[in-house]
Amino acid sequence: MTHSRIGVMGGSFDPIHHGHLVAASEVAHRFSLDRVLFSPTGQAWHKQSANAASPELRYLMTVVATAGDPRFDVTRVDIDRPGPTYTVDTLRDLQAGFGRAHPQDTADWFFITGADALAEVVAWRDPDGILERAHLIGVTRPGHVLRDPGLAAGSATLVEVPALAISSTDVRARVARGEPIGYLVPDGVAHLIAKHRLYAAP
Ligand code: NAP
């Protein structure tokens, strides 16, 4: 029997950028995680910007961006589940899959996402179910004013990551203005954005 520590990095990844990768690496280091599963959201439940990339292209960009790191993998659970993405379903599906694949093994689970998103967690579907299944980690850039998610002490941790000065919104805006995105996103992601003409101004 082995015991693992597994991070689940949830996000739209529209597109994935170096801030996400540094954040996952930093959290993996600080929390001694064996692996981090990136889980791109499926259908956006609360928003859909006009120039959003499709779930399949967000998944593909995430696979390309994480390919070089043996600690990182990408899961399709949120892409393949019909309907809006709820984190309690993400964790339930991943934990059920882990139990089927490794019936003898145990794991501690950590759900990682942007601190802004996590600040709303009490309003998400089944917050108690989320907290039973994972420790929450909110990543944020230094100096960003944090809202208290209103959770019991010990159920969530906030981690500052300087590279999160990069944001997907800014990357999309730069593409629309014809500005360079080199060094903000991995080269393979920049190539996919160019090839599929993502985020271009209408
Ligand atoms: P979002 O509202 O698009 O993002 C809010 C902020 O958090 C943005 O600044 C964003 O920066 C940042 N962020 C998002 N994911 C991040 C990550 N993995 N690492 C670092 N920063 C991140 O949030 P979202 O992407 O839609 O949702 C984030 C996660 O929360 C997803 O897994 C989603 O399924 C989950 N969620 C669940 C519920 C629910 O269960 N009801 C509701 C909302 C969200 P970037 O744009 O640069 O990433």
C-alpha cells in the first residue's frame, strides 16, 4: 500500500500561462505533492466571453504546456462531463478513478485554484462536500488584496506566487491588440494560439 499527496489544479486555462505553471510547481514543492493534475473546466457555468477558446483547445494547450514536467498531468474529467463544472464533481470523479486504479492505495487531496475564485467557495455547489474531499489552496500574486473565503480555520491556505502577475485576461487582450505573448506562455501554447487564430479581435 502506498500513500500519495495529489494536487488538482482547477481553472479555465484560457489560455494556460507561465503563472499557472509556476504556481503549480510552487505549491507542489511547499506541500510535498507527488503530482499535480491540471483540470481544465468544461462548459463555463457563470460566464462565456465572446472570444473564449473551446474546451478541447484549452485542454490541448494545457497538455502542451505541462508535457515537460513529470509531476504534471492533465485530466479530462471536467471537459468530458456534460453540463457546468462543479468542483465537488471534479474531486468525486478523480477520487473514484483513483480508487478503481489503485484499490490498495490512499491519498491526501489538495484543490488549487486562483484565490479570487476560491473566495467564492462558500457559494459553490456543496462546499461541505468539497472540504471533506480536499484541502483548498488559493494562489495569488503578492500585494493582491485577499477576500476572506469565510472557511473554518485550517481548511484553506493562501500562497503568494510572484509569477501570477501574468493573467489569462491580459494574454487574450495582448493577442487581440497584436502584441507579443512570448515568455508569458510556453512556446507551444503561443503556436496553438497563432495556428487556431484564438483571441483575435473580431
Ligand atoms: P476565474 O473566475 O476565471 O478566475 C478568477 C481568478 O483566478 C483569475 O484571476 C484567474 O486568473 C485566477 N485563476 C483561476 N484558476 C487559476 C489557477 N488554477 N491558478 C492560478 N490562478 C487561477 O476562475 P475559473 O477558471 O472559472 O475557475 C477556477 C476553478 O474554480 C475551476 O476549477 C472551476 O471549476 C472552479 N469553480 C467551481 C465552482 C463551483 O463548483 N460552483 C464555481 C466557480 C469556479 P487566470 O485567468 O490568469 O487563470
